[in-house]
Amino acid sequence: MNLNTIFVAVALLAAVIAVALVFLSGKDMEDKKLTPLASLAFGFIIAGIYFGRTSLYAGYSCIAIGVLLSIVDIYMKSKKKH
């Protein structure tokens, strides 16, 4: 396997783990709605996977933006609950 395949596999695994942690946390369904920022982050990650096949820099950049947006979304959700 080449480095690109490994990176895509790790990114997808991280996304699946994050989704599983959110849905298995045991909280009510109101907290489990996808926020607009999380939707945008998910879109960037999917775009990064798609563009990673044609342009290496565009793919990695989109995935990095998606991860950063998801971290910001998690931070904003944690501040809202306190």
C-alpha cells in the first residue's frame, strides 16, 4: 500500500470513530443533530478524499480543513453546554 491509501484509510477510520462516539454516547437525540459546521467539515473531508486522487495538495488541504472545522465544532458544542 502506498502512503495515500494509508492516509485515506486512517482519515476514514477517524471519521467513523468520531461518529460512533457521538451516537453511542447515550445522550438524547436533540444533541445528535448535525450542525451546519459539522456538515461543512464532513463535506471538506469527502472532497479531500475525492481530490486526493487527482491533486495531492488539494486532497490533503481539504481533509485538513475538514478536521479543523470539526475540532472547532466540538469546541463550540462543549462551550454551549456549560
